[in-house]
Amino acid sequence: MKKLVELISEDVTQAFISKGYDEKYGVVTPSNRPDLCQFQCNGAMAAAKAYKKAPIMIAQEIVEVLQDNSRIKEITAVMPGFINITLSDEFLAEYINDMRINKDFGCEKEKSPKKVIIDYGGPNIAKPLHVGHMRSAIIGESLKRIFKFMGNDAIGDVHLGDWGTPMGLVIAELKRRKPDLIYFDDNYTEEYPAEAPFTISELEEIYPAASAYSKENPEFLEEAKRITYLMQNGHRGYMALWKHMQDVSVTDLKKIYDNLNVSFELWKKESDAQPYVKDMVEYLKINNYARLSDGALVVDVKEEADTKEIPPFMILKSDGATLYSTTDLATIVERMKLFDPDHIIYITDKRQELHFEIVFRCAKKTKLVKEDTKLQFIGFGTMNGKDGKPFKTRDGGVLRLEYLIKMVTDEVYRKIMESRSMDEEEAKQIAAKVGLAALKYGDLSNQASKDYVFDLERFTSFEGNSGPYILYTIVRIKSILEKFNATGKSISSDMRILPASSAVERELMLQITRFSDLIHLAYEEQAPHRICQYIYDLADKFSSFYHDTKVISEDYSEERQGSLILMITLIQEILLTCIDLLGFEAPDRM
Ligand code: ARG
């Protein structure tokens, strides 16, 4: 379905053409003054210059043509040359009836669907997840859902960090603590046990300990690097331990992502890209893209127009070791070979922006991707505490994701138990859903690139711009529909949504029609916060409407009540679709 503003634009454009003006002046936008009108066209002002006429005269000409247009209730020319438009209630209702019967509320899909790999999550094995990983998971999951909704083939890849010194540090520390483990016995030739010699909690404790110890003891760091090198080059015992780390971590990560309602099509790892490195280095050398710089192999990616210093892309260090950037370039090679995507999106903390800029430039310059392969980085800001500094635990440590989730869920549970009597088990289940919504909505309602303040009180509030408020609206509509069903009345197939009969209802209907506009905007800008804005306004307008109109209790005609029921059902469906795009679910009651 065309958007409402497109339909109106078409009519206004026709009017401009009929009066001999260029079609480009007929663009209509939602009104900046909703108190005066629903839509506006500023084309007369622009046309005035080109046609050397007073803008108000042009506006009046256009208004005259559209005076009897059946879609329009009121159209006026306002000084200095605005055209203010309010739609007829019949047309508005007709549009909403069409939304109701069309798939996905008439939202038009991507005309040329793309294959898109979305690289998000990015956890590292053996290291606990922190808030940055949570943001990546939340934003990435939502974007992936938006891309799929628009008809693209979107593939989420967790891109597990399993390559590099952290692995060596863990193994070195394990060796220090338990030197007798068979993995350290070079004479051991049998199969290693299937069971890992550590649990996830041990593993997560070992890494920070090893990392701290390595800072005081350079020889320990050297040992860890040596172990990393051996592990990467096929040392049996170290490789077996590494495999154990992967298994233990992945099992744990899957649980955590499951709780976050986040899932990945691909569980690829940094190590999966390593087999591509050798040929890639050869290719870069043979084609003279790479040069030696102090023993290191680099590709220059500076460009004339650069205003800041762009360092070269480093492929290999002087000792031949690979880097984070080498892995990312090889991963691009791997992805092109296995999936041939049109578009790859990376979602990490914005501090990695320069890294990706260099990787992308190198991939393009060296033709490891096609000319039209789109490489995109989406960097997000920091989650801060109320003091404006990065959110920390009370003892000042980095915040672990599980604690954060628990904190939010506990607070929601407390609120539920405080105000209603509910079975403890049920309250826990509801708190889990509502808590997740609080956390995700709290994050996604901000423009991703901006820092935001984690405000437990505001995020978990059942009122205002929060996840729980959206869920509360959905649950409230559900209970109205249940009450309606309990009256024994039903909706017959010929019932329709009728034209608005009050200002609040008209406002609400207008908000419903904006669904496609906002979904498209969220998609084009890769900005889930657009959806949050839309559903908050929708929930809010529903609330004013409901305050005014008692859908069940009043004595309406059957048609009128049927119309109200159809409309709130539509609102509920739209809200459910939108929260699904944001990556959370509604409970049955709360
Ligand atoms: N593991 C990385 C980190 O924790 C994030 C990975 C992001 N993706 C990528 N292809 N580099 O910072």
C-alpha cells in the first residue's frame, strides 16, 4: 500500500501540474503544527521564486483545485504561502480498513531484496560478557528483524572472539595452577577426555586473574604468547583445552542469548577465518597492494580527502603474527566466498570505528569485495550510570550482563508484587518478560550512536516512555477484548472501522496510519529508535482515546462498537509486530 502522505502528495502534485507548475513542488509532509492541520505542503514558497509570483497566490490556486477533493476535509492557504491540509474522516477510516486487511498492515517491502550479513554480539570466549556486548546483541537483533521484515535475507553472525592472547593467558594460568593436567604432558598421546577440566564460572574467574597477573609478570605474558602461538599452530594439548573453552563458553552464551531473546543464524568464530589468511596475504603481495614497513606487512589506505590521520592497514606484524584487523579482513574473504552478501553490517562500540574504516577501505581497494558490496559500521555509545560515567557495579568493577538482567527483573518483580496479588511463580515469569522489555526498550529508544543513562526507575516504570508501558497497553487491550468476548457479542465480517467521531479518535487513527512511514524510516536509517517513538506515541494516543471512550461499557450501536473493537485489535496487532521487531514479547497479563 502507498503511504498516506504519498497519496496526498500525488493529489497535490497533480494540482501543481494542472496549474502549470513543476511536479516537484507537490511534496506533502506531516504537519509541523498538528493543532492546525494534519499535513502541509510548502511547495508554493519554493515555486514562488522560480515563477516570480507571490507564494500565497500560488498556494491559493492549488487550494482552489483541491477544494472538492474527496480525500480532503479542509485545505487552506496560509501566509506567507503554506498549504494546510486535513483529511476527510471517511478517507482516513478507509485507509485504516485497508491496513487491516493487507499483509503487514500494507507496509511495502524492499523492491530489490538483499543478502545482508549482520555481525553482532561479538562475545569473546573465556571472557565474561559486558554491557557493550549487550548493546551489540540488542541493537543487532532488532536490526536483523527489521531487515527481514522488509523482505531481505538477513543472516546474523555472532562472530565469536576465540583468537589471540586471551586464550593463551587462560591456558598459561591453568598450567600455573594445575601443572599436572594431561594437556600439559607432551608425552600424552591418547584421546583427551570429553569433559572440560573447568566450569564456566572457573573459566570466567581464570581470565581476569591471568590478565592481572600478566601485567605484573612480563615473563608470564611471554609464556602466554608462546602458548597462543603453539595453540594456533597445532599443539595437541593446547588445542584440546581451547576446544574445551569454546564448548563451555558457547553453551553458556547460548543460554544468555536465549534469555535475551537473541539468536544467531551463524556461530562463526574468528578462528574460522584463519585458513583464508595465507592465500589472502599471497594475493595482496602478488597484486602489489601490500608493502613492507619496518618489517610489518601493510596496505596504504589513506585518501586525498582525509582530514584526519588514517594509519595503514596492518596485515602481519614484523614477527609474522596476525592481528584483529587481519582476522576481520580474512573474515570478509570467507563471507564473500561462502555467502556472497550484498551488504555486511558490523555493530560494536563506536570506539572501533577507525578499525572498521581501515578494514573497509582495504577490502575495497584490494578488491576483496565487489565494487557494490556495501560495508557498513554502526557504532553505539556507552551506557552510563546516573553520574554520567560508564555504568559500573557498586564495587567499581565492569558490569556483567547477567547481573544487569537480574537487577531489572528483580525490580519489575518487586513492582508487580507491590501492587497486585499474584502467584509468585507467575509473577516471576511475567517479570522476566517485562524486565527484558524494560532493558531492551530502555536501550533501543535512544539513537544508537548516543550515550545514554541507565535509569532503573524510569526503565521499569509502568508509565511514560518505557518498555513496560508499551506492554501494559498491549495487555490492557487484550483485557478489553476479553471483556467484549464475554458479553457474547461478536464481530461480523461486514463490520468496518468507521470514521472518527472525536478529536482523540482522529488523532489515534492518524497515528495508526504512520506505521509504514516509521518502519521504512527505521529501515533506511537503521534506527530502531524510530519504532520506539512510533509505538510510544501510539500507546499514548490510545490511552487518551480510551480515557475518553469506554469501549465496552457505553451503549453504542453494534456497528460503532464493532468499529471500536476492530480498531483496538488493529492497534494491538501493530504493537505486537513492533515489539517483535524490537526483540521482546508481551505477557498475557501484568
Ligand atoms: N569480539 C569483539 C569485541 O569484544 C567484537 C567483534 C566485532 N566484530 C568483528 N567482526 N570485529 O570487541
